[in-house]
Amino acid sequence: MARNVLTPPTRLLLGPGPSNPAPEVSAAMAAPLVGHLDPYFLQVMDETMADLRTVFGTANHHTIPMSGTGTAGLEAIMFNLLEPGDEAIIGVIGYFGQRLAELAERAGARVRRIEAPLGEVIAPERIAEQLDRRPPKLVALVHAETSTGAEQPLAGIGALVREAGALFVVDCVTSLGGTAVDVDRQLIDAAGSCSQKCLGAPPGLGPVTFGPRAMAAVTTRRSKPATWYLDLQLLFQYWGDAGGPRDRAFHHTAPVANIYGFREALRLVIEEGLEARYARHRAAHERLVEGLGTLGLLLFTPETHRLPMLNVILIPEGVDDVAVRRQMLERGIEIGGGFGPLKGKAWRVGLMGTNATPEVVDRLIGELGEVLAVSR
Amino acid sequence: MARNVLTPPTRLLLGPGPSNPAPEVSAAMAAPLVGHLDPYFLQVMDETMADLRTVFGTANHHTIPMSGTGTAGLEAIMFNLLEPGDEAIIGVIGYFGQRLAELAERAGARVRRIEAPLGEVIAPERIAEQLDRRPPKLVALVHAETSTGAEQPLAGIGALVREAGALFVVDCVTSLGGTAVDVDRQLIDAAGSCSQKCLGAPPGLGPVTFGPRAMAAVTTRRSKPATWYLDLQLLFQYWGDAGGPRDRAFHHTAPVANIYGFREALRLVIEEGLEARYARHRAAHERLVEGLGTLGLLLFTPETHRLPMLNVILIPEGVDDVAVRRQMLERGIEIGGGFGPLKGKAWRVGLMGTNATPEVVDRLIGELGEVLAVSR
């Protein structure tokens, strides 16, 4: 039985990602392919690296989109920086912190977790205390915890970690492009994000950056990483080593269309300007909070450390979570369900990339108000 | 400095892949995104799995595109099937066999290599001999060795491997969709391919299939695989377990646009019919060989086991490899350079997917003839 041509519905994507790509980004995904060693593509790779450095706020040469989703980028960080027997301190303020700890453990590390209750964040003193007890190889935090809507403050932590001789790793999957990450200013040694949230490309790439201290750990490893696909030293034979000859050796076939789309997404981010983009995300968040107030809805996350791009909204007593989300989807709007312990108790509304606008917020509040009016 | 909009040149892609996607496939890459848990996307996932089974020639439930390139799919096979200390026999008839061996070693296995000279293949008796000596956990072969143009015969090997109690793994990155792989008929327990060669989608996905014997090895492991991103048991909480409830749990954000494109590519493969598609690839190869003859060019690979979709052509004495490929590219045609020991000594011409046609072959022969006429 022959299949019909693919004809996806049009959705306003207000879940935890993907967000809706700009038309220029979608067009690039369908642009004519060239080979992964074509001189034109090598130039696109260089442009992508340069713009990604700008977005991360770093001068790190080793800044590329990994050929997998955000999770692959984070796994690449753990596989390359950790060796069996190394110790890692991981901040766990929700599901994505637990995932970081799991990635580190699978890379062979012994993990000490610093936990905070759902919605809360970790104070620098708690990290200092653990560093004093025994310095680890690395300390990793989730900047934007997508399961709770909390923004982990980074200020001052990089210095503490560096002083202890450890590497500072940040999961900025949800924050990059929507709020400042500032890799160099925050003394972050390695960071990983994704393509499909605030940067506004389709999912499929895991942008990462590795600073000189991280690369020193990579090049002085006692053993090869267990992964060949995500082995940084092999990858940079293709992406080009800093300073050295720009001779590119095949490692794996780069996802050309995804990198086209990502290059366009980065171009639009830089064209808008980072500060303007952060302000737009912040303004959309504030308008959303105001609108939710008119509907009598409350946010789960304490106001002191709410993420702008990912809003966790408490489901009022007596309202059917699944029914509301289904009705919203019938109206062409995706919102996310609660995650883990918040499943059934909260919705997650993303205002990311092209969707961080007053028009989108107003449409969401209007439609959600109508759906809730008949649901209660 | 703001970047210009991406405007890639149009190339006829006759290297070792990517090939040129059909217009329907490119259109799908730019189609409206839905969320990775959207009911519409869950249906696309099911369709993709079903069509991929048809193309692999298998009834295996566990048949999905991994969220990475073909290499990621092969790494997933090794990470999931092998545990530290396991033994693997790997056939090495070129670079991609060496890569398989490296993936197995990084997964912790002790590897016995069975090698053949470049251009040659491995006789079943040599595998039987190694199996007799000491049965391993798995035996892996490269079906289509892209570095030498050789097709490794598979007939009869699956039975030998099964009789020895081992798993039979096949790298069909270059062959799938261009010549028969027939997973079930060949008693293959796990196979991995790519999206961008004979299947005709952009690069970025690693289609894999795991049969019941392979899944038994996965579910009875003593330890978790080192990879979390490519952990099959976690992945199938999202792709849906066979028979069980089709409740989908988030694992990582699927590359929605790539899966759209891949679903369309598979649809076109099945619409054409597998046998017709193989015949088309075979006919294009024969026409190419004939055309090369008129130019006085010879193939490197012995005629008895030449791949149809990847042709390794000896560069005549006195012809400048790089200059010819550059001039071909200026005429809008990519052909591949030789790989490893064949670098500078051979070209690799892929006739894959949409490019396995008489028109493409004739254009290639015409242009190559003109370039060579001025190069000698």
C-alpha cells in the first residue's frame, strides 16, 4: 500500500521545544545539498563556528554543532572530559540534572550530586563546600532546568571551580539564544546546547564549545573515549584544528542540511543582536505572566529564578490536563505537559525563538482562556 | 558584520554520498515542524519504522533511524551488543571495516580481524575457520566497502555465524536501497545504514535494525552501555516497545525535519519497488563501465565483486587527481577522491538514489571526457 505524501499540520509550537523555525531557516533545510568536503561547505562550517562563538560568548576555537541532538552534545562533553575513575560534582535541580549525572556515570565517573528541591536552585556556597571537601575533575550545572522552569545562577561559580582546579561544565540546552550564557565571562570550560529552542533551527544538532582548559584535559587523556562518533580529537580533524593547516579529513558525513539550517538560524540571531533577543524573550515572559494572572493561573517556579523562555504553570484544581492540551492542539497550539513529579500538575509553555512575541503570547492567553472556560 | 543569506551552488553529487535528494524529500525537510510527542509525529514514526522494515527486508520490530549519521547507527550497534571483555570477529576489507573494528574495541571488545587485500573480499571458509577456533559474541562485515568499491558476499555466512551461537552484524551503509540486503533472509541479527546514499535523504540519520537474537543480547546485558544517547532500551521507550502499550516516553528530542525527509525518501523507494530500484542501480553501473571504457578508464575493483552504486576508477598515469576533480566541480559535478591507500590513485563515483540514471551517467562521461582531454 503506497503512502500519501507527507502533509504535516501547522502548529504554533509552545512546548519545551522545538520552536517554529523562521522561514529562512526552513528554506535552508531544503536548499541544494553539496558534499561534506565541498569547498563551499567548508566555508559554511567556518561561518557556523564563528557565529556559534558569538552566540556562546566565547573565543574558543573548539566550538561546533555536534551531529546529534542536544543530548549528544552533552554526552560528547562527558565522554571527552571524563575518564573511568574520575570524579564529577553534578548539580541536580530536576530531570535534566539527573540526566547529566547519568551521562557522567556512564562515562565512568564517580558522581557526587548536589540536589535542590524542585523549583529551587543551588547556592554557590554548597558548591564551594563540596569543592573544599575534595576537588573533582569537573563540576556540571544545568543553567535552565526545563523540567522545573528554574534558572540556575552561574555568577561566581566559575571562579570557585577554577580555583579548585576543576573544569566548569554548563548544560545550556534551553537558555542559549534566549538569555545570556556568556561562556568566557562566566569562566565556563565546556557548554552544550541544542538547535531547536531559542536558536530556532529544527532539532538535530548539539552545539558545544570547549575552552583551552577542557581541551588540555582532552589531549592529555590516559585512554581513548568510549565513543568514536563523538571523539573530539577525531572530529576536529574534519572541523579543522586551531592554528594548524586547515586540511579536512573525513570523519563522518556531516548533516549538511541541518548545518545549512543552523547557519541561517545563527545568522538571524546575530542580525537581531543578542541583547535585543534576550530582551524580547524577557518581555514575552512578562507579558505571559501578566496574561496568566488575568486567567487566575499561577507559575510553579519562584519569581526570583524563573526562566524567561520556559514557563511552568500550575494546573488549577479540577482541570483535566490531557483534555486541555488536546483541545489546544486542536486549535493548532502545542503546549507541553509537566515532567516527572510535575506530570499532570503543571503545563510547560515555551516562548522561544520566533515565538517570543506579544502576538504569540496574546494568542495563547486568548485560546487558553477559552479552553479553560469550558473545562471548569 | 552581518552574513549574507545562504545560497548554496547546485551540484550533481556523484561522490560517495550524499546523493541528490528528490524534490519531495527536500520539500519535507522544510515542512512545518510539529513537536516530537505530537500525535501526528507519532504516526510518522510508525510509518517510518514500517517502511524501513520493508527496505531492510525484515520483520524486526526494532527498526528505526538513529538520531545521528550512519556512523552513529553503527556505534549504537556495537555499544548495545558488546560488553567489555566480549569477543568480536570483524571483517576488514578496507577503511570501513577498520572503523567497525575500532567501534567494537571502544565498546570494550577484544577484536579478531579477518583481513583481505584492498579490492578483495572475505571467503566464508575464512570466517568458518575463525568461528571453529573460538566462537565470539558477534561477527561483523561491511557489505559495501566504500573505500574499495567491493561488495562482500553475504550468502551462507549468517547460517555459519548462527550455528556458532554468535550474532551476525552487517554494515550496509552504502548498499541499502541500491542492492539487496535482505536482513531476514541472510540471517542478519543487526544492520546499520545511512540516510544519504541509495535511500536519497540528506545525511543525518543512521537507520538500524535489531532482530530478536540481538535484542536478547541487549536485554540480558550485565552492565548498562556506556552511551545513554544511543541506549536502545531507553530509545524504545520513545519509539514504542513491540506488543506493549504504545505509551511514548521522552528520551531525546527527535530530529523531526530529518525524519520527515527520511519518511518521504522511504516512500519513494517503496513506490519505485525494491527490485526495480536495484535494477536501476545495476543498469547505471553497467552504462558507466561502458562509458569509462570509451574514455580508456579502468575500474580498480575486480569485476566479480564490484558494487553497482560506488565505482572506484583508476586515475591514468600523468593525470592530476585534484585538478580534474576541481574542474569537474566547476562544471557542477562532484566526484570523490580515493580513500586511504588509494588517495591520488583513484576516483570514487557514486551513482546513488536519484543519480542512478542513464542521463546522469551520460552527462558524467561527457564532462569527464572533456576535462580529461585537456588534462593529458
